[in-house]
Amino acid sequence: MEPALSIATEIRERRLDVEVVGNCFSSCANYIFPAGADKSISGLGVVAWHGNMSHMLHMHAVGTKPLDAKALKEV
């Protein structure tokens, strides 16, 4: 997650466009794709979302997937 957030920050700060030409799942879909000034999905490109940091906090809160102190701080 940290590398994707760093990449997303650079994309946003530089106002870069994002084009998906393959698979963009997980952190790519949650952070990198939305960071683009202009976003496009070409050819066979796929963007698919599943959980995100809020989802991780919810799972921790309800006891489904407790996080240790270090992970909880990162989230």
C-alpha cells in the first residue's frame, strides 16, 4: 500500500494522466488510478476495486481481521 500511495502522490502533484492498458487491481485501483488528472482504460484494460483502508479499519473494528499496532498505525 505504501508504494502505491507514494506513486499516487507523485501523480497528483505532477498532475499526470493515468492510462490503464492491463490489470489495475487493489492499490492500483484504490490509489493510483484515481490520482490521475485524466483517467482512461484502453483495450483490454481492467480496473477492479475491493477493500481499501476504510474497509481494513472496519474489519479491525468488528473483529473480522484484527490489525497489530504497527499495521493499525499505518492504516
